[in-house]
Amino acid sequence: MLSRQFVRENAEMVREAIERKGVTGVDLDEILRIDAEWRELKAEGDDLRHQRNEVSSEIGEYKREGEEEKAQDAIERSSELKAELQRVEDRADELEAKLEARLLEIPNVPHESVPVGEGEDDNVERYREGFDDLWTLPEDVVPHYELGERLDILDFERGAKVSGGGFQFVKGEGARLEYALIQFMLDVHREQEYIDVFPPLPVNSESMRGTGQLPKFAEDAYRIGARQDDDHDDDDLWLLPTAEVPVTNMYRDEILLDDDLPIKHQAFSPNFRREAGEHGTETRGYVRVHQFNKVELVNFVRPENSYERLEGLLSEAEEVLDRLDLPYRVLDMCTGDMGFTQAKKYDIEVWAPGDDMDDGPEEGGRWLEVSSVSNFEDFQARRAGIHYRPERHESAEYLHTLNGSGVAVPRVMVAIMEYYQNDDGTITVPEPLRPYMGGQEVIEGHEPVGESAVGEGDGDA
RNA sequence: GCCAGGAUGGCCGAACGGUAUGGCGCACGCCUGGAAAGCGUGUUCCCUUUCGGGAUUCUGGGUUCAAAUCCCAGUCCUGGCGCCA
């Protein structure tokens, strides 16, 4: 959320931000009108209240001195003021509520360094890593979803049966690989001085609002204990769409000490997303699912350090891919592709050679987004009321929040299954993960279980 | 789940229904050869160019001219009892 004062004083900058981010349905001029009227009423109400306070203390004095008549007169005057005040303040409250609601729908203003653009084609590629000395791929790389079923380590059909489309079982050596990845990532980030947090998975509406998922993006999240489209209030619970929500809100409505900063938390959690309407070849397999694991990095910093920290956060997230020797690229996201809450955002996309797609690299395959690294500046801090006190005797200021996936586990699984694939259809376990798998070097898969597997043709699932 | 008690500034902690006492911490100043102590001022948010004003005792309602204080509902904390992995 932007502050009223900021919107008031930088109306043109805000207007531009709304336009560049392609946000519709926000009437800035109306917001400014409401604000102006509210301030007028606020002044009027303050004045009435001042009068009433004076009369009120007179009443107290008269009562103490036993001057009943004078007190009665004053009480009458006070009643008149009360009625007048009621009228003015009711109207002011109404406007203020409207104003707050509208402000929540204004997107964050992009940082000046953000490339201007409409959509994903306008994102700027900053650099690529890991393409110099590539792993030797098989002639034809089998897409992970096919390989996963062949090795019986990914089972989408039974996931759909048990929970619905977009849910999956990860089995045997696949599950083991996933656990290994998670433990490996957590260890990498511990080296980078991250403090672990294992958060609650349901979060309330206020938390969702604090990080910006509500009110605009309610349809993306799973609701607990209410119908999806009921009006939501503060007691409702949602399944977290990312650990960013509980971890950022952990310090909601608090004032941190200057000495506390910077705070670096990492949180492993499953993430739940409805992903309504997202189906097709690009999302097939373990790429865009309703439940997936992720290690999230969340930083709380002093405002003057947040852009330096953004670069640090990016390299901390990259470290995971560097050590796994997976090729990837880093994108500087443009205004139109950036999202509601961010002031600046980098995406890290790993190379998955299994499916050739138009926008993939020359080597074939495709890019898969595994991490978004963002600076929210004080946008979330203001929504969530997270302050710090630069000097002990001074008033509190909003701090800056940043986060980055460090990184989305399933898509790294996809990259490993496709990039470290061998001619014989086995998968080589990247070296840094072997200690987490009891030294295992190769994933060979399992014999499938059940009648449906009998008589199945070779590789033609 | 039931019963009882509680929630006041960064922290501690007062306040017969009459407009939030005081201390600690922190900052600045005075004092001092220097420091400590001592003394003084300041230390939440909003509106206002200034002067100034308003709000704020967990949250939301109610009673009253007036609520930290009384009533109702809720949230969280503490203790006791029950239930249960």
C-alpha cells in the first residue's frame, strides 16, 4: 500500500505506475477527490471535538464547584455539539473506509531502474550461467513427466484420483531426491546466515492482505472452512500460497529495533495455489501444480539498504543452481510483467531441455521460472504495519521487505530429471545432493505396482 | 470444552465515571576539569505552511453531558479442571 501522503504528493508518478503495470479499475482522480473531502471533514470534526472537549471540562469544573445550573447549561450545549459531531464524523469515517479500500488496490510504484514494457517479451535478460561446460545429454531428452512415470517416481494419475487434478504423488527415489534438494537448499542458506522458520500453513485474511494477496487475488488461493466466494473477514483461514505470507506477517504490527536489522529468514513449506485456468502443454507435469514445496527467503532491511540487499538476495538464490551445476538465466522484469506489490523484480529461469519451446534457448528445451527475487520497498511493510526505529528516541519508520524463492523445488526436480538424464533413461544425482541420499549416484526407478502396469507397451505410456 | 484472572507508551506500572500519575530506557541541553550523579526538555499517530488542534488505555458495540473505569460480544495471554493424541 502506498501512503495517502505519497499518493497526494506524487499523483502523476502513481498514475504512471498504474498504467505501466497495466492495472485496471483504479480511478486515481476519485481517490484524490475522496482524500480532499475527507481532510475537509476531518478538520471540521476536529474543530467540533475541540469545542466539545472545552465544554466537557467546564462541566467537570462546575460539578466540582457545585454550580449545578451552569453545569446543566453546559450539558445542553455539549449535547448539541455531539449531534453535529456525529453527522460530520460518520461521513468522514465512511470516506476514510472507502479511501483505505481504494488505496489497497493501487499497485506499488516501479523503481526507476525497471525496464518499461508491456509483458514478458519486454523483460531484459541480464546474463546466463552454466552454459559453457554442458552435461552430455541423450540424443532425445525424455520430458520429465514421461520419464517420471516410466521410473515410477512421479504419479499424476493417482494424485488426481485422491485429491484432484494438479496434485501428485512423488514416490520412492523421487521423494528421496525431493527431500535431498530441500535439505541441501536449507544448508546452503544457513551458510548465508539465514535463520530457519517453519511457519503455520493456514494464514488469516489480515496476513493475506499484509503481503498483498488480498483483496485482489483471492481467487488464486485455497480457502479453509468457507465457500470460496463468500465475503471474507478477518477470521477466515487460507492455505498459504507461499511462505512469504506467514513469514513477512510474523512481525506484523511490530516495531523492530535498529540493531535487529537486517533479518534474514528462510522458510520451507508446501505452497497451495488454485492456478485457475492454467492448463496446456506448457504446464504439463510437475511444472504448475496446486501443491508444491519451496524454500522461501525473506529479508527485513533498513530502507537505504534494500537495493543492495536485492542484489545479495539474487546471488544467494543463484547459489543453489550454481552448486547443482544447472544452467540458468536471470531476467530483469519489466513494468508490465512485474506484479502488483513489487518495486523491482528479477526472475531466475533454469534450463529444462525436455520440451522444445519457442522461447527457449538455442540449445533447445525451455526456460522454467524457479525463483522470483523482489524488493517491495515499504509497500508490504505499510500494509502490514512493520516498523523499525532508526534512533531510540525517534518515531518509527516502515522498513523494507524483500523475498526470493530459494527455490521452487518441483521445477528444479524437472531440471534435474531432464538435464542429468542418461542414455539409458536413468538420472544422475548431482554431486552436492548425494550426501543427502546416502551416497546414491544414480536414480534407476522402480517397478510399477498394480494390475494397470501389466502388459503396458515399452515407453509408450 | 468449562471456570477464574488479565491486556494501559520501547519496557515496567498507577488511576472513587470528571478527561491517563510515576518510574526505567533513549536523545538533547544545563551543571562538571572530565565523567557519574543531579536538574531541565523531549521521546505514538493524524490534520494543519504557521499558530494550533484532534485521536489513542487489546478489538468492536452499548450506557452517559463525560468511559482506562460500567454493560455486551470477540481476540489473545496466564492459571485451574476436563477431554485427547
